[in-house]
Amino acid sequence: MPEEEIRHHLAATPEWELTEDGKGIARDFRCRNFVGCVERIDQIAELAEAEQHHPDLHLTGYRNLRVELTTHAIGGLSENDFIVAAKIDRLLG
């Protein structure tokens, strides 16, 4: 995906940032506790299955959740990554 298009999509999903390698986008969530993070993971998992686009989910420090999206098949970003990011934003508020 061209850099200009990435910037355009990032403007529409302002909670997300480009990953260090530039091949994905990520968002960090701070949950109220461990169970709250696991609940969010479950919600994201249901959405990911429905979309057939699965993020990498990282739960650390018992209440810190990082969600990373990339399109593994192309080794970088696609429009679908931003669509799923926007749906995650709506889902988790």
C-alpha cells in the first residue's frame, strides 16, 4: 500500500499507529484488570472470525492489550487492516 494511502487511512483511525517495521498498524488498550482484557480479546476474536482477518493479540502486565493488524499474505498493509481496525474501534469504543 502506498505511503499516501496509509496516511489517509491512519487519519480515519487515529487511535492506531504504524508499527516500527511499517508493515502493520497497532493500538494499545489498558484494561481495568486481567479479566477485562480477556473479555476484549474474546470480542476481537469473534469479530476477526466474522471478518476472516485475524490480528496478533498481546496481553502483558495483566491489563495491557496490544492489537496488531497486518495482511500476512502480502507481507504488509491492505485496506482490510484499516477496515478491521475501525470495526474494533466501534466494538470496544
